[in-house]
Amino acid sequence: MNDFGRNFRKLRESAGLSQEGLAAVLKISTSVVNRIENNKRKLDIGLIYKLPEALNMNIGQVVTAICFGESLKNRNGEINNPLSMHYEKIIEEKNQIIREKNRYIDQLQGNKIS
């Protein structure tokens, strides 16, 4: 028999998240995460549908991890943190916008000086 709570905990830990961190991302209370991990609350379908977006995974990866307890560790034993990869992409996009804004400001200032 599968231990969904244990597998849910492994999924959270593999993503490098605390109970509080996962709860915040999923917009649920920490006690809900704790009760799921301790098999005191069932993992409902609504929450399962929130997990892929929260962890930047596809639904197949989430279901496989929860049902079969597969880890998110790569072959070198390093944790692939999908959430941090997602944030890194957002930060890079933000930095690109800032660079474009600065180029535009430089152009405007160059026009004023001329």
C-alpha cells in the first residue's frame, strides 16, 4: 500500500520547500500540509491540480511522485528545485526589462544633451 503522505513529504522536500513554504505557494495553511504528510487528511484533487504550477512540474510528474514516491533528485544526487528555476526565469525577465528601460533612459538623456 502506498503512503501518500510520506510521498507528499518527499515531493515537498525534494523541491527544497518547508511546510510553510509549500503552504504559502499553494495558499493553504501549514496545518493542511502537515495533516496530509501525516496521513490525517486526504490529498484532494483540487490540491493535486495546484501542485504542478506551484512546483513548475507537469501533472504526470506530480502524480508519479505522490503515487510512487519518486524523488526530484537528479543522477548526481542534487535537488532540482523547480520553484527556484521558475524564480530564476522571472528574475532574468525582470533584469531584461530593467536593461531595456535603462537603454531607453540613456537614449532620452542622449537626445537632451545633443
